[in-house]
Amino acid sequence: MTIKTRLMTIAFLPAVLALLAVLCYFIMTGHVREQRRDSEVADQIAREVFEIDFLTDRYLIYHEPQLKAQWLAKHEAIGKRLAKARFSGDRYQQLLEKVRTSHREMEDIFTRLSAGYGNPGAAGDAELRQERQERLSGILLIKARELFVAASRLADLKRAETAVFRDRFDIALLGGLVFLAAVICAVSLLSGRRIVNATRILLQGTEIVASGNLDHRVETVSRDELGKLAAAFNAMTARLHGFNEELEIRVAERTTDLKQAEDALRKANEELETRVAERTEELQSSRSELETQHQKLLETYHELANETAERLRAMEEIREKDRMLIQQSRMAAMGEMLGNIAHQWRQPLNVLGLKLQQLGFSYEYGGFSRELLDANIDKAMEIVLHLSQTIDDFRKLTSPDKEKSLFRADQVVTKTVSIVEKSFKEQRITIEVSAIGEPQINGYPNEFGQVLLNILMNARDALLEPGTDDARVTVRSWTEEGKAVVTITDNAGGIQEEIMNKIFDPYFTTKELGKGTGIGLFMSKTIIEKNMGGCLTARNAGDGAEFRIEV
């Protein structure tokens, strides 16, 4: 038997024996449950028989109708349980049949007895009826006692049998486990002993060969894998012995070859020294040439350094020009902002002046009253608060946000349009605003408003240049595929197709010199796409241009 077969036997034997033990356990457990169930049925019958015995005594004493009803209900319940009861064995069948017989006889006697209590009869038969009732009562009590004794006997026998069966089951289970452990130990001990002995012999042979005795051979220890290992070990030792002899021959040959190689190496070394001397002379002659080339490289380096300095100065000049352009853009934006503030303030300041003049005229020419003073003061304070709110709106729009926040795009559109609305009206430009739903954006509301303001200003300039009739700007906002979309559309004739791809480039502008820096749309695209992760595009739509913001 091979080691693999032994180990598999040792590994699977406990599983097989354990499976048999589990199978026996479940079979025996089923019998135990059956015995316990029969015992519980017998105990229930005994308890109910005791209860009907008790009801019999009470009925014979009190003769009450409710006791009769209870007795009949209990008798019927016992009959149903007896009909379902099934016990194996002649002794149990005899007791069960005796219980059933007593149960039927009790019903007949109780019926006759209860009928006698319910029918008094003639007065002359009182003594005869009384004697009959006493006789039936005695028989009923005897039958009740017989029924109780038989039921108790049945329950006692079933409990005793269940206990004996349980004890035998425990002893059998324990004996099976002991037998299983003994079998496993015996098989493991025998297999392990053979493996250990074979391993010990192989180890001793290995130590002898390792000490240098290649003529040693290991005896055959078994016919399993260890025996094959011993045969392979002997074959390996024989081959090592042959290899050792061959190696000694090759070492002798190699020694001769090394001596010849040493002689050749010595000759080559002498030739190398001669060549090194010749090469040294050649290097000394080429040294002067290298110095000349080094001088030329130094001159080239100085020329490159001067050229680099010139380029740095040119880049600095370009940066200075960029700063000037950005400053001009800021000044132009400030001018636009001041113009919008002026348009916002002109009408409220006129109204405020009229209210003050009205107070002066009414005081000078009569008609001045407390009510007029209070009304004009309230109106003046309302105008002042409106002007202050305008300043706050412009300040919020121009101040950058530090952190992202969730805001409604339609509300920012409404606030931005309110800033430039009066300026557009004075220049006869109509602004139409429409919103569908409540589109929301997670970003920077003030910077978003600056983008809207920049596009609106560009639309205004485009409408003023050709003098468009019925100048109109439409701002729409809605939600599309989970994104907030805002479009600004004008009717200024659109953008030329050849410059459509350049309008977002830095410093590109179609305005006259001094009116535009070319960084407004570039900054707007940077804010929308890089800072807020959205998209800003432009296209010609109808009789004008349409800028579309998606965030």
C-alpha cells in the first residue's frame, strides 16, 4: 500500500465512521422522539382521565348541569385522543383497549345516570329509583377508577420504556465513539510507525553519503513511495560516484589548460603595455586640438547667454504689455460698472431732488404740513435704501466667491439683468427673461453673475454697432439631463464663421482699439469650464448669436 493510499485511508476513515455514527444517531434519535411522543400521548391521556374522574365525583355529589356538560366535553376529548393513539406491542395494545372499553362503558353508565336525575318519575317509585341511581353511581366510580388505573399504567410503562431506550442509546453512542477512536488510533499508529522507520533508514543513509562515502547503498525499506525514494537515492549515489570520477579527470585537464592560458596572458600583457605607450603619445599630440575646440565652445556659450538674456527682456516686455491690457480691461469693466450704477441711480436721484424741492416750495408758498413732511421723508428714505441696495448688489457681483455653494441660476440671472436693465432701456434694447423650473448649480454665484454680465455687455455692444432695429436680448434658463442651462441670444446679425473658433482666445477682439481687450470671453470660459466644471459655447442662431452655459 502506498503512503498516499494510507494517508487517504487515515483521512477518510474518520469521515466514513463519523458518517455511520451520525446515521445511527439520527435513526436512534428518531426512535427516541417516537418513544417520547408516545410517552407524552400516554401522559396526556392519564391527565385527562384524572380530570374526568374528578368531574365524575363532583357530578355525583352536586348533579349540576354545567358539570354534566363539562363531563361530556372531557369524555369526547378523551375519545378523540384514544382514537388517534397508536402504540406498538401487545402489552400496550391490551392496556389501550382496556382504556377504550372503560371509556365506552362510562359513557353508557353516565348517560343512564344523568337521565335518572333529570326524570323524577312517580312518587311510589322513589325508593326503587334511588337504589338504581346509587348502584349506577357506584359502577360509574368503579369504571372511572379502572379507566384511571389503566391510563396511569399505560403512561408509566411508556415512560419506563422511553428511559430504558434512552439509556441504551447513550451507551451505544458512547461505545461507537470509543470504537471509532480506537480504530483511528490503531490505523494511524501502524501507518506512522512504518513511515517513521523507513524515514529513519533513509536519513542514516543520507548522512553516510553526505560524509563522503559514495559507495554506500540504502537497503529497500518498503514497497511504497519511501521504497521508491530509497531506490532513487541509490541510483543518485551511483551517478554521483561516476560524476566524481569524471570530475577528477576534468580537473586535471583544466589545470593543464590554465597553465597554457597563463602563458598566453603574459604575452598579451606585454603587447598591451607597448600599445599603451603608443596611445599615450597620440593623446598628447591631440591635446592641443582639444584646447582649441574648448575655446570655441566657450565663445559659443557666451553668445547663447547673451541671446537668452535678450529673450528674457523680450518676455518681460510682453508680460508688462499683458499687465497693461489686464489693467485696461479692469478700467473698462469699472467704467461699464460705473455707467450701470449711473443708470440705476439717475431716476431715483431725480425723484429725491423733486421731493426735497417740494418740501421747500410748500414751506415757502404755503401748504406745508406734518403729513407732507412725513410722506416725503418716507419716500426719500425708501430711495436711499434702494441706492444702498444697488451698491450692495454691485459689490456682491464684483467680489469673488471663496467657496462653492448651491444657488439657483434663474435668481442670479434676474439679479444680473436688473443691474443692466435700465441701461439697456435707455439704449432701446429689450431684455426678455424666462425660466423653466428651478435650475440649480453648485459653484460660485458671483463669478457666474460676472460671466452673465460680460456676455450681456458684449451683446449690447454688438447691437449698438450696426444700429439694429428692434434690438433684443433673450435670456432663458432651464434644467436639461441633470444640468442647469442658461442661453443668452441677441439679434445683432451673428458672429462671422471665420472667427467663431477664435472668440474665446485671449486678447482676441473685434472691437475698435481702446474699446476692448479681448480677455472678457476668455476669462468667462475659464470661470465656467475650469472653476465650475461646466461648458461655455457660442453659435449663430437665427438672426443673431447664442451663448450657451451648461453646468
